[in-house]
Amino acid sequence: MFTIKDLLTLRPAPYTKMFKCKVLVISAPKPFSTKGEQKELYHIALGDQTGLIKATLYDEDKLKQMKVGSSVMLTNYIVKADKSVTITSASKVFRCADIDVDDVTQDSAQQLINPAPQKVCKIKLIKSSPKKTLTSLQGQITKDEAAKQVMVRGTPSAVRNIFVKDETDEIEVALWRSSAETDATVNDWIEVTNVVVNEPNTYHTQTFVATTQNTTIKVSSKSVVF
């Protein structure tokens, strides 16, 4: 039987060898689409005496066995390149005897699944930040483009581009998937957390930021205090 420490050393591939763990944190449902059908996934922190790992659950029915605080054994899962585990409809989940997990691991699990928002930075600084920097921003929407469907790894996904300006500069923000459904529009003052910096590409002529699964968008009718 694998431990979580073992899982973190495995190469990316499907595995049938069982591992035992405790369900520590489950995220709110996050929408995704597959073959044109809208579904929901969950991010889950799994722990044992050897460590902590993030899992992505695509089969909602398995939440009946995988409640927070429950101890389970899993087989037929996929280890990903980012050292996370994917649980699909083919995976098997069994309840088992309780596993002790220390407080440090429990606290780390919260941060793994529900990370604290990144510090708000000025847009001028964000535009000079390295690619893949995670950050947050505040400003006023100056332009709002209609949402559109684009193919991402063979799956249609919604994206909507807005432009946000503070007193230092302006930047394009790509609102992906559920973030594209925000009611924010031109002239609204907003705070957008946990966005990732991207370099110019075929579709974006300047440095831009894109939302992530942990992005939050807050809208205010009043000016943001810079």
C-alpha cells in the first residue's frame, strides 16, 4: 500500500495500488465542461502521517464516501505531473479505520485548497512581473468585451476580456470560465484576486493577467482607495 509520501515520488501515470488517507478539506464546487456538458469538480486535500496531497475529484457521487474527516482507501487513480491525484468515475473509494493527522498537516491542507488572496499590487508593477507570477489587482473597468467560447485541450471554455485601470497603468484581464459570468462592467471598480501574469501572445499584444480557479471578483459602486 502506498503512503502519500510515496505518491509524491511517482511518475505521472494511472495507478491501481491502494493508498489510505484522511479527507481534510473539500473545496466549493468548480464548474468545468466536457464534451459540451457542464459539470462540477472538487479540489480535496488528502493527508496521512507522511504528508499531504491535493486531489481533483471529477465524480461527484464519490462525495458520499469522501466527507471531511472521513478516512478512506483509494485505487484506480491518476498521479499528475504536478504531484496531484485525479479521482475519476473509474476510481474506487472505500471507507476505512480512522487515520490520525497532526495539526500542522491540517492547517497546511486549508492553505492548499483555500489559499489566502495574493497581495494587491499596482498595475504598472504587475506588467513588469515575471510570467506566471500570482497577484491581485484593483481598478476601474474601462473596456468590457463579450464572452466567447474557445477550445482548451479539446473542451469549449468561456473567456471574457476586460481592461482594468488604476492610477499607474491599464491591463487586460482574461476572465475564464465561471469568472466570465461576473456582473462587473464598464465603470465599475473591482478587486480581482489570485490572477496569473502572462506574456503577450497571438491573442494579446501586451502583458495580461488571467483568472485562476482561486480567483475572486469583488465589485464596488465607489472608487477603490489606491
